[in-house]
Amino acid sequence: MITALVLTSLAALFGLCLPRLLRPMPPPDEPASAGYPESMTAELDPGDEEYLAWLADHLWPEDEYLDVEPTTDGEEGSGGSVCR
């Protein structure tokens, strides 16, 4: 009885995953994130940047990466960066 339940569960799982397994692969020249509208390197408007900084400060007040640390080039950078 248990064997039948396990086999049925595996068959159902395989049936649910089959469409993803048969999906065609993207061409090699196409970036992996081409299907997503977000960009990890997009420049934000100053207002959006300030809002995100405020939000991060209120959601994670003890986050050490939000601390500003001086760098060797005289500019201030966010904490957590490695100075070389």
C-alpha cells in the first residue's frame, strides 16, 4: 500500500514538472535574465534611491552594511565593502 502511494506521488510530481523540463532552452547569445523586466544595474531616480535608503534603515536598523565607512580614495562608501 505504501509503495503504491509513493509511486503515485512520484508520478504526480513528475507530471507537474514535465512542462518545465520540456521547455526549450534560450539561445546562448540571449542573456539569462531576458524574461525579467527588472535590471540589477539600472540607475535609480534620486527620490527612489532616498526612499529605498529610508526603507532599509527602518526595516533593518542594525544592519552593518548601512554604515558609511571612509575609503582610501577619500570618498565615502557603504559598509561591507572591501577597501584595496
